[in-house]
Amino acid sequence: MEDMTRPDEMDQLFAEEEALEPRPASKDDPWKVLVVDDEEQVHAVTRLVLGDFEFQGRGLKFLNAYTAQAGASLLVENPDVAVILLDVVMESEHAGLELVHKIREEIGNRFVRIVLRTGQPGQAPEKQAFLEYDINDYRTKTELTAEKLFTAMVGALRNYEDIKRIKRLFEQVKASQLATVVAMADLAEYKDEDTGDHVLRIKRRTEAIARKLGASGPYSVAINETFLELVGTAAILHDIGKIGIPDRILQKPAKLTAEEWEVMRTHALMGEHLLRKLAAMVPGPSFMSIGANIAGGHHEKWNGTGYPRGLKGQEIPLEARIVAVADVYDALTSRRAYKEPWPPKEALEALRRDAGSHFDPLIVEAFLELVAEGNDGTIEPSAPAPPPETPERKEPAE
Ligand code: C2E
Ligand code: SIN
Ligand code: SIN
Ligand code: FE
């Protein structure tokens, strides 16, 4: 039996995920505080007043900027700044608020806590800006007393820690979900011979097609960031239902009998049901919920002649229509117990021919575009030596 853990494959999958961010909470590791203010006096008072400030055994390290623009640069160089003490009026009337917008929307830093400080109360931002830009606090400069600054700083740092903790937790959950998915896919696959890097190819092709479809055209609305984040990994679960198919059928080196074919077709619904059960334990869209749609829908055909439900066109979930193309192309160009690999050119011809009957034509078009760009969605173009003769196409028994 093959080694089911496949560490190298796991590594490759995990390497694609955002690296976890272990935060060694060292005592001599001060909180970074960025002071953005055009008045030198404000910097001096802040340093003076918070000179011996400590929170959770860690002191402060000040970064100083005298314009909003310099503040933005310092934040980009120091993404681990915990708190920004920000003036409102600097090089322009609204320089401070504009910087807040830039921090959240352009720089994309949603973690840093922002305390606005202004000379006049009339410059307070609208309530809407507070909500929209997640501004922590608002102080007038007359409140630069030791006590007020101390409480503002403790509040902001506490809040920063909470947000960081939630982010780490979220990443752990994501990583363990990914581990579960990979283990499940491996379980299904070890029964199926000759699949090799199948899992990784399906993941990458599905992602590449989805990205292409998401860039423009009628599917660009449905394909949002969550969809892109989940669909590739969910795709590796498409055949999870094969766990329930007896080896004598799965590994039969020949055409299936009508009876065997009936059994084989159950893998779609079995996979869907298993994943639906797991999806019910995870709120919101997940690898499991998208995976359920893919497992149940990847053998449906655009013209309604597929299985298990005979769904037609847009009735078939978009993620399943994408995986149908990625899966068939992979099956055709790979060796199976029952067939020899086809040369890529012939597999592409089959996709083109079946666009509009088996496959969603827009999805075949997107895949063909990727191939034309020299990217068939895999790490390296799979170049198996073409077989001496084009193998006879074996259609499953009716
Ligand atoms: P699979 O091998 O991963 O194939 C996935 C899909 O690729 C197939 O779904 C089919 O749409 C397409 N495909 C693969 N090889 C060929 C081919 O030689 N010609 C054509 N026209 N299409 C091909 P399908 O047909 O629903 O089959 C689902 C699964 O059933 C297959 O997954 C495979 O595990 C099994 N299977 C299908 N036919 C046979 C067979 O003749 N013998 C054995 N042992 N298993 C088979
Ligand atoms: C898998 O478990 O994903 C591999 C199934 C296949 O041969 O398509
Ligand atoms: C299919 O329609 O079953 C996929 C590929 C082919 O037709 O050869
Ligand atoms: Fe399948």
C-alpha cells in the first residue's frame, strides 16, 4: 500500500497558504507606536508623558512622522505598528482622515489601532468615518494629559491584541481545515491508482480557471474573494465519494459492466452527502460546503445528460462546472487503470468539441485561453511521452 501521508504533497499545499505568523511575545519587544503630527511639541509631549509606559510587560517604541505621507511610508515599512496617534490637520485640512482611508483601503492594514488627535473639536470625523475606518478613539489635544493618554493607549493595545489573537485563531482553524481536506482527499486517492499529482493539478487548474472567469465576463460577480480562496482546495474533494467504491470496480483495468457502472456513479452523491454533513458543522461557506457542490455536480453535463441529477446549464453549481473541465482534462491526459493517457492536444480537442454539450462553453473558453497563454494551470507543463498510438477511447457502458 502506498504511503497515505505524502508529506511532500502536504508541504506543497501548505506552502501555498499564507504563512502563519508566530508572535514570540518577548518582554524586550516593545509595542510600536507611530506618532503622526506636524507639531514637534506634540511628539515631545507624547514621548515625555508615555516615557515609562508598560503594557503586558512591554514598553513602547516611538516612530515619528511629521506629514501624513511620511506616516504612510513608515507604516508600510513597519507593518507591526500597534497604535497610531494621528493628527487631523497637517499638510491639508483632511490629511489625517485621508491617511486613515489610505491605511485601511490601500495599504490594507486592518490591524493597527488608530487614535485621532485634533486641535479643535470641530474637526472631529463623522460617525460614519469612525465606523467605516475602524478608528479606535478620538481625543482633542487638550487631553494630552498623562492619565488620558495612558487610558487611550491601554485601550488601543488591548484591542490590538484581541484582533491579533482572533486572526491567529482564524489562521489555525484554516490550517487545520486544510489538513483535514488533504487527509480526506488522500484517503480517497490511495484506492485509486495512477493518480500521482492529480490532487495538486486539480487544485491549481481549478484556481487558474476561476481566476480567469472572475477577471471579467458574466461570472465575475459570482466569483468573489471567498470563492477564489475556497474553490481550489474544495476541488480536491471532488472524488471523495470513491472511498465507498469497491477496489475491484475502481481498479478494474477494463470497461465497466452496466452493473459496475451503476455503483461507480454513486460516488458523486456519496461524496456530496459526506461533505454536506461536515459542512453543517462549519458556519458559512467552507471547503466542505463548496466541496459538497463540487462532489455532487462534477459529473453533471451542460446539456442535462449527466449524473446524478441530470441538471442542466446554470442549474449546475458554477464550482462544479469548473471542476468538470479540470477533472476531465486531467483524466484524459493521465493514465488510468482502464485507459492510456491522451496527448494534451487531443484532450483539448475533446474539450472544444464538447463545449456546449458536456461543458459550460465559457469555462472551456477560459481554460483554452489559459492554455494558449502557456499555462495549463499546472506547476510545470505535464509532458508525459505521448503513447505510440492514440489509445482507443473507451466509453463507459451505458
Ligand atoms: P476518472 O477516471 O477520473 O474520469 C473522470 C471523467 O473524465 C470521466 O467521468 C469522463 O467524463 C472523463 N473521461 C475519462 N477517461 C475518458 C475517456 O477515455 N473517454 C472519455 N470520453 N471520457 C473520459 P465518468 O465517465 O463519469 O467516470 C467517472 C469515474 O468512473 C472515472 O473517473 C473512473 O474512476 C471511473 N470509470 C469510468 N469509466 C471506467 C472504465 O471503463 N473502467 C474503470 N475501471 N473505471 C471507469
Ligand atoms: C481523487 O481522489 O481525487 C482521484 C480520483 C480520480 O482519479 O479522478
Ligand atoms: C466527455 O465528453 O466525456 C469528455 C471527453 C470526451 O468526450 O472525449
Ligand atoms: Fe468523479
